[in-house]
Amino acid sequence: MPEPILKLEEISKTYRTKASLFGGRKAGLVKALQSVSLDVPKGEIFGLVGESGSGKTTAGRLVVKLESPDSGRVLLSGEPVYGLRGRRLKAYRRRVQMIFQDPYQSLNPQLSIYESVVEPLTIHRLAAGGERMERVLSMIQTVGLSPPEAFVHRYPHQLSGGQRQRVAIARAMVLEPDFVVADEPTSMLDASYSAKIFNIVLDMRRRFGVTILFITHSLAAARYLCDRIAVIYRGHLMEVGPAEEVIHRPLHPYTRALIDALPKFGVAGEIPRYDTLLETERDPGGESVGCPFFVRCRKAHRTRCSRSLPGLEPAGPARFVACFYPGDEGGGAVGKGP
């Protein structure tokens, strides 16, 4: 594969939760990411897929330096990100941008569309005067808001949700960054508008050669957009590989469970299923030190999977999986129930 533009090396992040006022929840620790390592080659759309709470948004926020990891390193073009100060930090922020999940909150309601999109140019002192207006109009046109002159003086409340997300994409891309984190940019949009946003993302990659970390809970969206996919569960990487390979030949039981959960339209007769998910979570037997998916996995071996944490190991050309029994193998010892 090409040289990675972004590397995550053994990244871990833990949050401390507060106790609820009436004693319903105790204070504790939530391990959002645990020793996550990833390589994202230049020019690739790389999908990070997982359910809510899996740690994928935390990974994106660490890449754009909205948060800092407890341990590990993030490298952009071989240069460590944490420790950057002054001009070098400002240069990094120009190269790395983020498209947030919620277009309703990511745009300042008091700023016009022009003011929102031009703000990055102003901060980084790029272009001037009429040239800034030209760049803003060009980018608004590029994301499909046409004619752009009809939108630049509007405010976010005057736009639909899909139009707001287009503005958010324009704001992220106006600096022509090298790397963009797209954090579920279509989760608040309907299916038809989501497809339009996907096509805009593909067009941005084609036009600007930008590398994109696409965060999503949908394997269908990842298959449409991404070159490669990493499946994450409770802060652990479960499987990594080319998108088509992961979708058509999933190796990890969790990936197979995600595929089983996809809606099947236009399929007559019995729908084939992997059936790797237990109906009821099993008791891990104290504090679990094994596979994080053990309590939900029908294929798990009670002794091995509950006591040993599988590493992310090669499983074919450009494929990696963190499972003792990948593919059609099974542990057998607890395969019949919890």
C-alpha cells in the first residue's frame, strides 16, 4: 500500500464519568479506545465502523486535536502531532479539518453562510478582499448550492438540514486540507439526501486528492464510499480490510452481526444469516480481561475468549482480524448458549 499520511500508534483514551445526583450511576472510568493502531494511506477514504459508544468519534477527535490521548501517538506525514506548538500547530490545523455530525450545532446561527465559510481563510490569513469572496463562492458551488450568490448572505436557520451540511463541508474544504475527518455527516439526514452528501465526499476526494477518515455506524455507507474499513467495538479494533472483502467475506463475529442487522430489501425467501450474536449477553464471570465481544458472541470459547485478549493478526492479503476463531471456525465450548 502507499505510504500512510496518518498513523495511529497504540492510542488509548479513558474518560472519567461522574456519579448521578440521585445515586443511579456511580462515578467510574470508561475506556473509549484501547491500544488502537491504524494506517491511512494518502488519497484513501478509510471507514471506521461501529455502533454507538464504540469509540469511533473519540478517534476522530484525537486526530484533529480536539482531545489528547492518554497514551500512544498520532503521526501526520510521519510527524508526531502531539507536542506541536505555535506556527507548527496552526499549520497542522490548516492541513486537518473535521466535518461534524450535527449541522444544526456545527454552524454559528449568528454568522451568515459567507462568514462561516470564510472564517478559516481569515484565521489562516489566506487570500484577501475579493479573492476570498471568489473562493467562498467557488466552494459553495462545488458542494452543490447553486447559484452560490443566492446562499452566501443567508443564515443557517434559512437552510434545510442537508443544505447546512453542505455548508459545513464547504467550510472544511475551503482550506483545501490534506486530511478530513467526516464524523457521521449524514446521520441526521434522510436517505435521498445522504446519497447526495456521499457523492459530494467522493467528488472532494477526486478534485482535491484529500484523504478522508469516514466515521459511520453503517456498513452500507462504508461499502459505498470507502476503500478500506476498520470495524471497532468498545474501543478495540475487531477487523480491518478492503471494503468489499470485509462486506462479502467478514471474518469477525461482530462484523457478521453488523451485516445481519442491515435491512434486506427486495429479497424473496429465507434470508441467510451468520447468526453470531447471542440473544442474551452471558455473564463474563467477574471483570473481563478477554475479548470485549465475548459476552455477546455465540462462537466464543468460555475459557480462552474470556481470559485472553486476541490481537489484530494478519488473515489474508491486507486483512487483519482480532479473533481466535475467525471466519467459519468456532470455539465450541459455549457455542450452544450462555
